[in-house]
Amino acid sequence: MNTTFTISGQIVDLIANRIFSGSLCVENGVIKEIREEKVANRQYIMPGFVDAHVHIESSMLVPSEFARLAVCHGTVATVSDPHEIANVLGIDGVRFMIANGKQVPFKFYFGAPSCVPATAFETSGHTLEAKDIERLMAMDDIYYLAEMMNYPGVLAQDAEIMRKIAAAQRVGKPIDGHAPNLSGEDLKRYVAAGIDTDHECFTEAEALEKISLGMKIHIREGSAAKNFEALIPVMKSHPGRLMFCSDDKHPDELVKGHVNQLVKRAIAKGYDIMDVLKAASLNAVRHYGLQVGLLQQGDDADFIVTDNLADFNVMQTYIRGMLVAENGKTLMAQVPAETSNLFNAASLHTDDLAVPYKGKDIKVMECIDGQLITNSFTASPRLDNGMVVSDTDRDILKIVVLNRYQPSKPAIAFIRNFGLKSGAIASSVAHDSHNIVAVGASDVDIVKAVNLLITNKGGVVACDARQSAMLPLPVAGLMSNADGYGVAKTYEQVDRLAHDFGTTLAAPFMTLAFMALLVIPELKLSDKGLFDVNRFAFTELEA
């Protein structure tokens, strides 16, 4: 890029830990000179933000579209785990993400998905074995081993798991963790395997224990999991061990904000601005060895301009000296994306959802708004002609997971806190194997929702007998290749209908997607059956 320009203001130098008046001279995308001088301009120039752990697929946008929205909020780079698409399309899916991301001037740093599938207790489209991880680790476009979710495998010293970890260690690439509620001697053994980050902390005490063992903590605030309030106090004692991340963020929320929102909230709470900005950029750049500029001479000109240090209104975003967003408007052009997919599910009938009563109480999953973990309890079921059915009066609803890769019978359980009084919602985004997941007030509504997804080969849908709203996701059943702002509007319509049906969850589709994730306690549902995460084994529906 052959561009030369000078920009002046109050320069935020996170390396020297100071703010000074001066000018940046940019030439061909690189900072060639920094002049400390008195300037009239009161705008603030600072390093661009980095999302230190995110699954781009959860935005329902291909990487190039994610970038178009994220730069408006000052994000210049992401540390991205493509394990969602890898579960569907394998290594080809990872290659798709890398190639599509390279079509825009945004800095994507992809990792090698370590757990595809997350467990052996579900059906995925592909499996990544240790030999596949070794191939990925040899690629220059792969920067780390992504979250090691199979912590039981690590603790058991499973040979395949240890080969994957060794593959990263041989080439000196970081290893991300995923260890919710892991503590004591088990946590020590997990860390000793070479895993040095975690984004699954739910309490300050959990974060502090992990930090004491040498781990770095991602403070996560996504569409479903919201841990900022619980974890931000750790910044008082260990600011250098923290990074900000979203993990999973839906398109409607990405339109509104990204890492900038966490920066603003942390500063409003009185935390040191330098500590906060380092958690938003420098800490991730250093930990992962990212080629992201930090406003030093010779760095890539990756920076943002804000009008003040309280509201963090991002006026401009630059990546390699290119102005990519200004005053909330993206300046990136949309690029085409292919629609590779794998979707072979057979249509459902209401008879497929019949659950005969066996004379016992049933186990019920209980989702928690703003968390990925679930509780569980037992309850007497509601019966209709000898069959266990959804009970809207007590908010105990039928939940279904259907294998989308081959014709199969659905797995069925019951869940509380979705709050639907009518209708059903369904999604082909169901972490991490991405089978079809649905919850509804009646079998008829559930069947309609699931079959709409099958017809469209993926998406999110809310419907009842009279109406439906749907966002098709033709790229692996996970993402749209349409304009990101249009996708966000369509998603809002689907989300609004789900709330019209009675749900009070802030992000019902994101919560629904995690009800099939078998590596986060307590009770979850895979396409093969009800799963007790604490025992790491299947369990019966009946108590």
C-alpha cells in the first residue's frame, strides 16, 4: 500500500505507559516516525482492539462480513477458533475461514481446533485427529492450538489428546484452555500439560486460582455467557494476566458494539485506563505473538481514534494505514463467499417426538440466562394420552436434538427457563457438532421449526402454526454470506418473534445453541441422548 499521511492528537503509548501530545507519520501502512510535539487536536490515538477469543461463526457472518461490522467499533484483530465450521466441514472449513478472511484488510489469527468433535458422545460432520492437528500446526496461517475442551482427556493423559498438545509445543505455539469449574489437583494437572489460558471462569475465585497456577484469563462477555461483572475485579490485582473476549456474539449485538463496550464499562468502574487498554489489545498481542501494531515506530499502523477516554466513541479505525471505518460506518467493501455445506437430515413427524410415560419423574435441564452452565432437577411430567409433553404452565418444555448429517431419530429431553408459552424455536447452530436443536411449546410447533431448517439446510427459526420468521445460514448451516447489517436485521426479526412467544432469555438462540455442548456442566443433550457432564456419561430421562 503506497500511502503517506500524518495524524496528530493525544497518543496513548501502552508500552511506555503514558499519554503524550504528538503526531504519527505513516508510510506504506507502517508507522515511520512518532513526533512528540504540542498539537491542538484533542482526539486520542491508541492501539486498535483485539478480541482475544472468538468463534467468528457465532456471528452468523463469514469472516469478511464480521470484519466489516467489527472495525466500526475499533476492533482490528481477532484470535479466532474455527472449530464450529471444522465440526461440519473439517480442515476444508478451516481453510475456508482463512481464505475468506484474507479478502479484507482485517487481521484474523486462526487456531487449530483441538476438539472436533468436542466429545465422542455426539455426531459431527468431521473428526480432526492428532495427525490433522499436526498438519494444521505446520501452517503459517495457524497461530495456536485452540481451546482444549476435552479436559477429562487431558487429565486421563489420553494419547490422542497429548499428541495434539505436543504438536503445538513442538512449533512453539500457544495452547488455549477450556476448563469450567476445574479446580485443585485436577486443575494443576491440566495446567501442567502446557495449557495457559482459560475463558470459562464464572467467579473471581476461579479466575484467581487459575492465575495462581500461571494461566491468563479471558474476561468473556458474549451474547449468552456474560462474565464481565464477576471477573473485572481481578484487574485490581492482576491486570497483566487479563484479556477481553466475546467468545460468541450474535450479529445484532455485533452491530451495537464489541470490545469497545468492555473498555468503556471497565473505565466507568474506575479501573486504570492503561490496564484496561492493555487487556483490550497489548496483552493478547504479546501472548499470541500477533503482528498487530502497538503505536511504536516500525509497527503496522493499526490504530483507532476516539474523541475522549470515557465514552470511547470510535471516530476512525485504521489497519495497516488504511482507513477502514469512520464515524460508525464501515468502509470495507463486501466480498463474495461460497456456500459449502453438509446437511442430510431427514424430515421429522410428530410421532418421532413421542415420549411414553414410564411411571417415574423426569430429569429436567435448567438453563441460566447469561451463562452456559445448566442446573438440573427432577419433576413430575405433564401427560397427554400417556405421553410426556411440554408443560407451559410450569415452563418445562420439550427440547430436541436431531442429527443433521444423516437420517436419525431425535434425542429428546425437557428444559426449564425458555419460557415459551406458544410456538417453537430451532437452530442448526448447536455447539459444537451443530446438529439441529429445538425447543417448543408443542410437538407440532417443534416439528414445523425443525423441518423448516431441514428444507433450508440450516438457519435459525421461530414459528407456530400461523407464522414463522427465519434467517437462512447456507454456509455450513452456520453463517450467511449476505450483507452483515441485513443479516442482523433479519436475526432481530427472528429473535423478536421468539420473545413474542414468551421467552424472557436475553439471547434465546445463543442459549439454545449451548444446550447441546457436552463439555459445560451440568446436564446437556446431544443427538445421542441426555448427558450428565459431571459424570461425563449418558443418563436416562427418568429419575
